[in-house]
Amino acid sequence: MDSVSVTFAGGKIHALVGENGAGKSTLAGLISGDIQPTSGEILLDGKVTAFSSAKDALSRGIVLVHQRPMLASSITAKENMILQLQATQKKKSFFLHAPSEEMLSLRNKWAPQLNLNATVKDLGGNLRFYTSLLGSLLQHPSLLLLDEPSAFLDIDERKALYAHLRSLADSGTNIIVITHSHAEATRYADTITLLRQGALTGHFSSAEEYEHFLSEGGKSSPRSSLHFAPSSATPSNGGKGDAATHPRNAPALSLAEVSSRPKNRPALLSATLSANYGQITAVTGLQEAALNTLEDTITGMETAWAKGFVTLTDGKASHTIAANHLSPQFLRAHKVAIVPSDRNFRAAHPSITVEQLLSVYTKTDTRKKAAALIEEAAVNITPEQYVSNLSGGMLQRLILTRELSTNPALLLLCNPMQGLDIEAQGNLCQTLTDLAAQGKAVLVIGTQDFPLTLCQKVYRLESGSTELIFDQTQSNEEVKA
């Protein structure tokens, strides 16, 4: 972060927005004493202030509630709140037989669904957040910082949270909310501060002022203009494939109101989408918007908390399954290939050999199979070498080649540009274009550095819900993302 100057007036709700890496968490860390500034000054109530630690800032009324709070999982919510309170109290009394009247009053107002005697390990992500928040409110902060407070909350919980925050601000508490959500910032905040690449892009005194900045083409807008157009590329292999098996533009994969609320990840509240044969479909958004939760659910890696239904169309038959019963085995049995964003431990492992990596679908002649896939992926490595010797780009190419060797009807590709150089990115884009031209379905989850111009359909995931923002069959005009 470099030379950021901004004032947060008391008794207001301030939104701090920006893309990943913009400096939001760094600024919050500086304000809360977690990070020490290398230059510049922090003024508290008009006086130059320096915090030696987070505990020092806490003693002056500044509290930061983290998106994933550090709670003791083996004790109760009540006991965790007491531990937080002790940070500012000289007299320590941990073993309370009953919660205090103030604790009960806060619980009843902010989170009536929270059982104070429940062990934290048994609480969902939303109740863990409330445990940390109530523990912070017991300290009567003058400045409350909230890092992505709505990530684990459903729609009704979010509305209630901001209603209570408004009441708290009206009573004089200064509130700074770090959020990725443009909608929440404009709907609930009194001021909006926009950061980009560690620098201040703008500080806006109203939602109208912020919206005007965006409408005038603010370059650092999180809703920058995206241009979409159907790809005109032709397959490099002459179009051979399975186009005749699956009607082009027919759904290969459909999600109907799929939700998931895991304990330690942002909540997926409502995902409704379809990926069609002969098309590249993308889901764009930030990790804080539950992109990882969507990946875990749709790839069958973490479904215990999932609700809703997923439909796969394999040939002429459709298979509908409850989202909490989805598994990688079910997907692969219905001709779905999966390349997860965690290549190192989900799609591979550093301690195995390249031969083992590439022969998971082969029972015989594993070395021969591995050698053929290495040649096809154009990676300079031998089968007996270990995966730990591969660069990120090499590992990505080998995993993708392995998955495509199964001749899938649908490819689930997560954060595809991760770890690839410019040339490799270009080759991957050509591969995906070829697959779509062959009639296969491609679903890209996570689009950082991915050219959306290749896509025939684009969804945006924001605040845990999907929104169709482009469909070439409906419009070819510029779409505001």
C-alpha cells in the first residue's frame, strides 16, 4: 500500500471496496494494529497515533472482526466471547456459570439463533462469525472493522446485520466494512473508498457519487466493462469429436438453486446455471463471493452442506442428483473431466511420480501411457520424475491432458490461467475453443486473466448468488459486469 490518505468520520458506515490484492486488508491491518506502517501517520480523533500491536489498538477501542475468526473450536461460543473480553480486562474470570445479561442481550438482538453453550466446532460459518462479532461488541468499540462480514450469511441475515450496524453507527460507533459486494456498498454504506493495487482510487461521500464515477468509466471500478462476442475460431484438429452425440447448445450440466454453507468458507446461497454442449460457459467473481464454495460443490469435493439439484445430460439420458450426493466418481462416470484449482493436492500430489499422476485411469502399460501423455502435453520431463519437480504451468498442462484423454463430454476447469505463462495461456484458449467446436461443453469456474471473449455464456457470482450477465443467443451488446 502506498500513500493512502483517507478520513473515516465517526458515526457512519464506511465501505472499503476493491479487487483481490487492492490493499483492503492491509489498510484494515494498519488501522487495527496488526501491521505497522513504514511511512505516514494514523490520526485517531485528530491526534497522531501509533499502535504497537493489535492489543494496543484494542485498548483504544479499535476492534477488527476477521472473515474467518480465530476461535477455539473445542470450547463454547460463550467461552470464546469471554476470552475475547479478557483481552481488555485486568480482572480475569474465565469460568462463568452463565452468560452475562449484556451477552444475552446482544445475542438476542444480533443472533437469536446462536446457542451460547454450543461448542464452536459444531457451529456453521454464520454462527462462528456472530460469535466473534458479539465478543467484539462486548468490548464496546469506538471503531469496528468488519472483514467481509456477510460472506457466510444468507439474504435475511445480511439485511438484519446491516440494520443493526446502522443502529450502532447512529449511536456514535465508527464502522468500516471491507466488502467485495458493489451492491452492499451502495445500498448500506455512507461513504465508499475504492482501492486498486495498493493505491487510493477514490473516496466517495455517497452511493450516487460512486455510481457516477463508475458510469463515467472509472478505470478502477470493480464493475468494469466487459466485452463479449462469440468466438469465430475453428478447431485445429478439423472438428473431429463428439458433436453428433450431443445436440449443440443443449444443456450438459444444470444447477437448480444449489446452495452450500460450509463452516470455513463463504456461503453459496443460490447457484442456478447451465453449461451447454458446443459452448464455453464461465462463472466470474471473487473468492470472497463463494467461488471456492461453488467449485467444491460442483466438483463433488465438499457436499455435506449442499442443497438443491444438479442435472447431467449424458447422451440422450438425463441424470438428476441431489447436490449433497454429488461426487467426483459420479461426475466421471457420466463423462465429466475435472481440473480443480488446487492442482498440487487435489489433482496430484508432490510425492508421486509423473507416471503415477498420468496413469490414474490406466490399469496396464502405465509407463507407456504416461510417456504418450507427456509427449502430447509437450512437457520436458520423464515418467519416473516426481511431481514436485514440475512447475505450475507444466503440472497444469499434464493434468489437463490426462483429463482430456478420457474423451469427456464436459470439462470442469477451475482457475484455468493460474500458473501459466502467456504462451501457455494462448495454447489453452485454443484447446478450449477446439473442444467447444467439437461439440463438447466447457465450464470455467474462476476467470482471472481468462478472456471472456471466448465464452458464449457468462455468469457472475456475487454475494453467494449467480446472475447471468451474458448469453450470445440473447444479446451481443456490451455487458456491464
